[in-house]
Amino acid sequence: MQKTSEQYDQVIKICSSLFEKKMKDYGIAWRILRPSSMTDQIYIKAQRIRSIEDKGTQKIGDDIRSEFIGIINYCSMAIIQLEMGPSEEEDMSHKETLEKYLANLSTAKELMMEKNHDYGEAWRNMRTSSYTDLILMKLKRTKQIEDNKGQTLVSEGIDANYLDMINYAVFGMIKIEFGEA
């Protein structure tokens, strides 16, 4: 599990580096989005991955790797939106935004390590396309919970689904980055 922890951290460095660069380019313009719009943005990325996997080709330059990075980053941003709600103002400093973003990824890693302990790294024997399907399933669940105004009877909430999506996308990235795909 030490290997998984180290690889996870390397993937997060890749994602957070891009997040910081985009924050310098765009600020925190994404803060205007409602959580449901964040969910739809993640859906677009996951659906594109599935389309590329199914077709075996793509016409736009961004590859599956970049879409997994986008899913990881948008899920962390979506958790911030759940916590704070949308804002039309630049209501957080870049430092505070980065801290919240990284805290969400740390929470996702802690969850992954606990589940990984119990499941014995079963994810390493899965196909990358299964991560895509699991992300799409989590998105359907998230949309249903959103449609139910956040109410569930026995299920985890929206934030738990975003955390799982982060971890599935990280698994996909690990397989891509470390040649285990």
C-alpha cells in the first residue's frame, strides 16, 4: 500500500499543479457555478473518456489523462461549492482556495487508503474503462440526489460520491502514469 500512497501523491501533484496554473489564468471564476453545474461538467469529462474508450479514436487534442485530471479537479471544486455555495464574487484568496482544494484531496486519499486496506488493492486488477463506468454511475447517483434536493433515505450524500469519483479518477491516472493500464 506504500506504493499506492506514493503514486496517489504523485498524481495529486500533477493535478494540483494544473489547478494552480488555471487559477492564475482564470482566478476562481468557477465559484459562480451551482453544484449541479459542477456535476454536469464532471459528466462531460467522464462521458468523453467513455466515448474515446469505445471509439478508440479522438478528434480533440485533450486525451483521457487530461480528462481524468479534470474530473479530479472538478470534484474537489464541487465539494467546495457544496460547502460554501456559489458566489459571484472572488470571495476566497488563491491561498485559501488551494488549501480547501488540497484538503478535499487529502480527505479522498484517507478514504481510499481505508477502502484499499479492506479491499486489498482490488482496483489494480480492474480495467481503466471500469473506473470510467463507475464514475458515470456515481454521477447518475449524484444527479438523482441533486434532483431530490440532497435528501437520501439510506445512501451517502453528494460529497461522498465526489470523493469516490476522485479516487476512481486517481486510479485511472495511476494506471496511465505508471504504465499499468
